[in-house]
Amino acid sequence: METYLLINIVFILGVILAFRIKIKKPSKKAWLLLAILLVLTAIFDSIIVGLDIVGYVPTNILGIYIGNAPIEDFFYAVLATLLVPVVWNMTEKKRVKKS
């Protein structure tokens, strides 16, 4: 069973729900950020997996790799791209209300 995929799906669905509520349309900067994070993930995760710093149970992943990194690693870049603006906007609104 693809355990890592299931965990990622649960978290990404929660973030997408929050993302759609708080921000209506991703900006060009958000798309650029996502592209940069995906490239960096491909590079650095391939290195740490290739050096056996991090390992994955083969039965818990899909078996699709970009470099040495399983595809499930790329969900974290997507989550960060979605989640950081949501949290930023929420805290920004609280700071403005307190002022």
C-alpha cells in the first residue's frame, strides 16, 4: 500500500481547502515559487536519497522517481507553496486588526 501517498493526499486536501477559502487565484509569483521548489526538491532529495541519508520502504511508495527521489517527496514542495501564503495572510490580517 502506498502509505506516503495516502498521508500526502490527506494533508494536501486540507491545504487546498484552506487555500481556496483564503486566496482565490494563485499569483505568478506562487507558480514561480512552486517551480523553484520542485527543481530544488529534485536536486537535493536525489542527493540525500542517493547518499542513503533518507530511505523509503519500497512497498510504501508508488515507485515513480525523479532522479533518486520518489514522487511522494514532491508533495511537500506543493504543500509549502500552498500553505505558506495561507498562513501569511491569516497572520497579516491579525496584525492589521491589532494595530
